[in-house]
Amino acid sequence: MERTFEDLVAEAQAAPVDGWGFSWLRGRATEERPPWGYARLVGDRMAGVGAALDIDTGGGEVLAEVPTPPLLLVATEAWPPNVPVARRNLRRVGATVVRVADRPPLPLRDEAFDLVVSRHPVHTWWSEVARVLRPGGGYLSQQIGPGTVRELSEAILGPLPPPEHRHPEVAVAEAEAAGLRVVDLRTATLRTVFHDIGAVVWFLRKVVWTVPGFTVDRHRAELRRLDTRIRAEGPFVAYARRFLIEARRG
């Protein structure tokens, strides 16, 4: 029996969205993975350093999978609900999780790390990255690109102006202005598929910048229209934008 709009929405509203894992969407939504394999790259880089930092670790999901963690491993997180999740997840790799403010400075010493990594940072404070890196140290980050899943944003909000933020060329310029040398830059557009309206609601609750201020009550009419569209036409398709940037301190 086909589930109703109300049932799917209620289920998605009740589901937890702490941490930065997306296992709740298994079987309900899919997103292509970037071709460069960020987690593998992080593991490779970590194996060769003595001290590393993960900025905006979320729930520590990526860092927890590092096969050979360095002797000193620190993770920072600004969103309070994620901090206890990260501490649980990162016990295995011996990481210290530091709760931080969402603005600099980081409460960390100058030139403390050989490697800084960050997956989907809210904002990259390039001067702080350069400050905590040792000479010769590296920064590796997978970032959200401009207009990511814009198709979903517009399904709820209507037509939007061209994206102004998160352009990879701007990241390169800011890194260089902070004294870093960019050694790699790659971009990818990734097919993202939502099979039911519950998956959409849960995603919008978790990835809050997709529809700022999203609530089911505020956007119920738009959600109903999208639910009708999915039932009539099949899964809703959007496109995630990502870029990989790697830089070194001279």
C-alpha cells in the first residue's frame, strides 16, 4: 500500500539529524560520489604525518575511518549537537574533539600541524589554516560548490538568482592571499536522486542551507506539490556540486 504524504513527512520529522551521516536515506535517496575519493585521500595523507587537524568534523564520520591515524589527531566542531557524536565516533582513532566557535580564531597553537583536512566546511578561514600549518604542511578539503542541489532549492523557493558563493576560483584566490600554494583543484557535478518526499524533508532538515529557515509547516504547500510530482513522474533529480582543493604552506 502506497504511503501517504502525511505518513512520509511525519516519519522524516521524527528521525534524528545529528552528526553528519546520511544512512537514514539508504534506499530513499542517492548521490553520486566524487571521482577523487576524499576519504581515501585523507587516509593516505594521514599515514605520512605526525600531527593532523580535521576542521568542521561533523560527527567525525570520515575521520573515524582513517586506517593509520597520526600520533596527534585533533578535530574541531562548532555545532553543539555534533560534538558528543564526534567524541563517540573518534575514540577508535584517538582523536581529541574540540568544540569551537563558528568564527576564528581556532584555539590551537601556531604551526601545530603537518596536515589540515576539512570535508564540507561551513566556511574556510584560510588565514587560520595557514597559521596552524607547519612550513611544508598541507591542506586538503572537499567543499560544496556553487548552486549545489539548486534544483531542490528552487522546487521549494522558486527561481533563484545565480549563486554568489562557494566558487572554486574564489577559494584559490583566498588560499593564495593567505600565503598558501594551491597544488590541486578538481570539480564534479553529481546526480542526486530523491525517491520520496520523506527523503526530501529529512535532507532539508539536515542540510539547512538548501532552504534557509525550512520547516514543514512553512513549506507544506510546496512539499505537497513536490510529492505530487514525484508520484506522477518518478524520483526528483538534483545535482550536487563539489570541488577538491589541496594547498601547501611554503
